[in-house]
Amino acid sequence: MTLALGNVTFDCGNANALAEFYAQLLDRPVDPEASAFFATVGQTSGASPVLMFIQVPDKTPGKNVVHLDFHSVQWRDYVERAISLGAKHVGDFDEYGQQWVTLADPEGNLFDIGKE
């Protein structure tokens, strides 16, 4: 059973614009089909971790706007493991062709564990 760091995710106002900034900084292209709502850098090239940008309507005060996304074939097992170690379940999601669970670590920092 392995858990891998899949994405570093940025909540932002314009996903494509922020992805363009990091793509230019890293000298990598923004992945195809980027939009103001969702964009990635490194997914099609196989880079790891992938930088993922998701538009949020309002950056929530107190919420970290950059968070880690882990993924595994046994992702549900890792969700349970994280909870047993002190993480709190925040929510289940199925968006952008991906499934994941958002959790908060013992200090309240959000992270995701998703389906590989």
C-alpha cells in the first residue's frame, strides 16, 4: 500500500492566469483545456507533483489556499488511516473527473486524499 504526493493545489481567482505564471516560472507548459476555473501544469508531461489551480469564489479567511493532494489506489484506506491519526473529515468530492476526500490535519490545515 503506497500513498504518493500527486498535486500541490492552489485556490485562486483565475486558474489559467495563475497556472500561466507558474508555467513560465518553471519553464513548463500549461496543460491543454485550461480555463479560468481549472488548470494544471505538469500533468500531461508526467511531472510530479502536478501543480493544480482551482478557481474559488472567495478565498475563505483562515483556510489555507495551497494544499497537498495525495493519491493512491487504496485511497479510502488512507482516508481512514489519516482519521485514525487525528485528521478530521471535511467532505467528499467528485469533480473535474476526480474523486477525493478533504481532511484537516490536527492543526486544521486542509489536505486531500484522492483516487489514483
